[in-house]
Amino acid sequence: MSRQNIHIAVTGLNNTDNPGPGVPLIRGIRESADLNVRIIGLAYENLEPGIYMPEITDKSYLIPYPSSGTKVFLNRIMEIHEQERIDLIIPNFDAELYTFIKSEKLLAQQGVRTFLPTLEQLEERSKALLPAFGKKYGFKVPDSREIVNTQDIANLEDDFDYPVLVKGKFYDAYFAYNEEQVTSHFNKIVSKWGLPVIVQEYIKGTEVNVVALGDGTGRTVGAVSMRKQYITDKGKAWGGITIDDPRMMEITRDLIGKTKWRGGMELEMIRTSSSEYYLIEINPRIPAWVYLAVGAGQNLPEAMVKLAMGLDVPSMEKYQTGKMFIRYSWDMLGDISQFEKITMNGEL
């Protein structure tokens, strides 16, 4: 196969203690033996580390948040497209996906490809609708409820035993052991992510995760499971190890087969002491720990790019178990001129 020359725009360059998937995804793409790529970084803030990291992006641009409005957002994307001839955009934040999915046809008319789930797929796996999702497709899911004001909190004890999990519609999850803690977490989440807030039943067991890629026809192109070994105060995996869990793989392939999921996803599950599996969250994009899958033998970022470009990608069944990742902090030095350029010109 001849090497494909592709211009790929990637978001999620915030490689901090709450890391985005952009940097590890780019690392996987760059390790491809078949793809010759130019990586265009799309950043929301001028201090996202991926802007400055050597050999990550070839050029980076500041873009407005999707909350600024679809027209403003897409106009900026088209400005960058005029300069870079973008072949493919890979968004890596939940909050971006509605805008990109709704704009998929418009982007395609301009020659910009995406590889994303449908709007229906995105919405039905949302945290608020997860119980209905589980009932529809036959997966065990914890009970949950949307709350939209503090008055709803007083009634939780009628249906839930403490502790419970309090979750934002896009990100953040906190344990709460009483009504006061639910109220505190509710206020914190609303100020950051807005309504609704989801209260979810706590299932005791071991959290296990799967990163997977579906081709949109029901086929699982690849999937790798891992167990978190170290978790930050933000609930992010700072260390993990690949595991052999046939039941998790069976659930993953069953879910992708039934939903015909298109794109990357992360399944978060709880495995109980009696070996029952509860699906507690479906993240509709590649997770930040995806480079572990690359290291274990499944280059899912590369496979996603090939699928988006219409290339054949065989299914990947095997991966190395016992492969471990550990994140670490690294002081990266730069020059104030770099910061000035991205801040003043919107590009670097």
C-alpha cells in the first residue's frame, strides 16, 4: 500500500491533569507505516500543551468554543481549511460533537471528512438516557435520574441509597454520601457544564474500561480493555494495565453490533464480585488513554483515519495483555514569542 498523504485537524490538545485525547491520538497516527500526515492542531486555549509539544502538531490554530455559535465556529474552521486543505477533522471532546455531527454534510461539501456517530447514536447513549439505552439493547445499567434544581435533591432518598454518583452531562463525576454533598456537587457541575445533572446509583465493584472502534455497519474494528491502577482526584486514569476479559469484549462487540456505532468510543463498566457487568458510561469518542491500545498492538487512531478516508481496515482481534501505562509531568520549555504568536495571530 502506498503511503497516503493526508491533512488531519485534531482537537483536544489540553494534555494536563485532565487530559484530552488529542495528543495520544496524534502519536498513534504518526506511528502509522501507511499514512503520511500533516497534523493541524485546533486549540481552544492558548496554553494547551499540545500546541507547544515538539513533533505533535505541524501547525496549530486557535478556534472559538462551539458555544460561541455554529456559524462563528464553522467560519473559523473554513478559514483554517482555506489555508491547510483539511482532509479530515477528528474532534475529541463530547461538547464539540453535536456541532460537528450537525455540520457533517456541510463539511463534506467542502471536502472535509469526519468519522462520527449519528446524532441519534450520540443522544441515546447520553448519561441521562442510559437506563433506557440499557433496556433497549439488553445491558445492565445502574438506575439514574436527572435533577434540574436543588428541590429534586430532597427526594433522592426515596429511590437511592447513599453513596451515589453525581455527574455532569459532559464531564465530571463525584461521590456523594449525603444530601448536602449532592447539593455541593450539583452547584459545582451546573456552574461548569449547565443542566441537567445526573444522579446515578452506586454499584460496588471494580471499574474496567474498553476503548473500541466501530465502522458504522456493526463491525468492531478493534477493542482493548484495561483496568485503572491510579486515578486522579478528577477521576482520570493516571495509570492502567491491559487485561484479558472475554466477557467485556463480548459486551463491547454486542453493543457495537446492535447500535452500528460509527467512530471511537469508551465503555466504562463495573465488574461486581459476582462477575456481573454494569455499563455506567459510554463516552462517544476516543479516550485519553488510547495510546495504551497502540502500545498493546491495536493502533485504533490509525484505523480510524483509514476508515474515514474510505480505506479497508481488517478487524483487530488480539492485543498484548499486561501492557501498562503511567502518565507523568514534564517541564517543557519554550519561548514567549510562541505564546505571543498564538495569542496575537491565532496560529503557531
